[in-house]
Amino acid sequence: MSCGLDEKQEEMLQFIEQLVNIDSGSYVKDGIDTIGLILKEHYEKLGFLVETIPQEKNGNHLVIQHQDAVDPKIIIVAHMDTVFPKGTVEKRPFRIEGDRAYGPGVVDMKSSLVELLYAIKYMKEESFEGYKNVQIILNSDEEIGSPTSRSLIMEKAQGKEFALIMEPARKDGSLVSARRGGGHYTLIVKGKAAHAGIEPEKGRSAIEELAHKVIQLHHLTDHQKGISVNVGMIEGGSAYNTVSSKAVAHIDIRIAQMDQAQTLLEKMKEICSFTSVPGTKIKLTGEIGRPPMEKTEQTKSLLKIIRKVGEEIGIKVSDTSTGGGSDASFTAATGVATVDGLGPVGGNAHSDEEYLEIPTLTERTLLLAKTIQKLSE
């Protein structure tokens, strides 16, 4: 790659090391804000205006665009939080083994934060003006569903033509063109406690009722249509020799298309409208937290442009769909052509073995920079 970025690889890795070695789990506000301040300083040196959106409990969000930008048409979204709690860095800091770098959040998505910054730097150095056509949102709570940044992302996406989301590329290098939507529901069952040995007939088991509901809810899964219902956590009872008076199920749902949501919810409500154990009561609460990111005609057109850019620089660009959620769902929900997975290649995100494929760092930076420029012409 004779683009001048190869010689930046070591510099980029040092920057990634700096960011990885700052604990920034979704609830580690001071760590996220430290990363935000570091990035703010770098962007301001490049002539960008950085607006800080303060948050009381979560990390602050940043909205970034160049001082000469006028009505930018590209929104770029990246997150500064990880899934790892405070103290993780001390146990396993950034390290390099061969062609891979390891550490908490190394590919999801601290490498992407560095890739994005260096794509902007590259455009400035090459006298491309695409950097004036972007508005960047760096948010602090993507890993917990973006509760405080969702409205910000959707607001800023209004009127944009393209959305580039900086989640890492898949292990095979694919971009992400579709994601299932998801939601969290809670099912609470109340029964009546009784001694399991002396007078069990006086009890009304909440756990027994919950067991019926778990089986019925799981039967709503239809993998061929991209619908899944999973009771991932249950809790209940007070002692093994007591008929349980309360039981709770935490339910994860996934949908491939937004029009599946209402039908699925109606079926869940129908299941919860009656009890199999007389004398028990049921309450279902929750919502779709992330709408699905569907592969629209606009998405296909955007992918075609990215593929053409990839061909020009020697990268074969493929795309795939995934069940996991990201902020791409929010930009897609506003009708903006959205492609995700524009970060470098890596794998095993959210685990102790999360890694970055180092050789992909500069090539994906070039792909991003040239894509921004192409979309701005």
C-alpha cells in the first residue's frame, strides 16, 4: 500500500495502546470521559469543532464536525465504551503477539476510534475535502443499548444521505449490511407462598407458572424468519422447601424486520393473558430497544460504492448480516443508507481473547478515507 498510511501503523498502534489501557466500561464514566478528552484534543488540532453533550451517570457524548463544514451529508458513529468493568486493564493490558493485538476493547472499538481519526488526517494530508462533509458522533453507552445517545444519533441522522458505522469488520473482513432488531422484556409471576411439606396445597407456585410460560415463549422462535425469543435469566423462590410466591424471567427477543415486532408482541401478550396455575398473576413489561437494520435499496447502492472503492485500492469488499445490535439500527430507522462494520478486522469481541488483525488497520483506514471522499464528490 503506497498511500503513506503504512508508515503510520506503528504510530496508530501506540495510540490504540493508549486508549485500550484506559478502562472505559459503559459504567466507568471517568475512563470514557478521559478518552473523550484525548480525542477532542486531536480533532481540535485538525480544525474540528467538538461539542460535548454532558451526561450525569454515563460518559459524555461528542458531536464533531469541521469548522468549515456546511450541512454535512455523512454521519459517522463510533462508541467509546466497552463491556469490561473497571480493573480489567490492570489484569490484561494491551499486548501484541505476531500480527494480532489484544486487550479489552481493542477491536470493539478502540481501533476504530483511531482508524477514523487517521482517515481524517489522511484526507487533510492528501488535500481531499471529504472531511468537511462528515458529522461524527462518539457516544458512551452503545454496549448497554445507547439509552442516552439513541435520540442524539437519530436527531443528527435526519437529513443525512449516508451513515457509516464504525463497528469492527467481521472475522472474514465482511462489512455489515443488516442487523436484527432486539428488545428486552421482563415477565413477573406472583403466586402464594406455603410450606412445601406441611400445607403445599395452600400455595400457588410462581415458578411452576413461569415454567409453563418459558416453554410457550420459546415456541415463538422462528429462525428461518429471523425471529428468536430467548429466556436468558430466571429468578424466583425464597427457599427450597417453600412454594414460591414470585418468579421473574428476563426475555431477549430478536426480529429481522420491523413489521414482525407487532405480531410477535401480540403473541407474547396472548401467552401472558392467562395462567396455567390457578391463583397466579402475570405481568409483562419491556420494549424493542433497537429496531432492525434492514438491507434496503439505498444500502445496496452505498455498498456498491464502497465495493468500487475497495477494488481501486485492492480490497475485496463483501457484506453479511448479523444478529447482534449496534447504533446502525438507529440511523437505518431514520431512512438513511447505512453500512456498518467499517472498522478494522478482528474477532472474539467481549471476551478475554478479543483481538485486532494489525495488517488490516491501515488498509481499512484507507478504505474509510476514500469512501468518505467518493461520497462527497
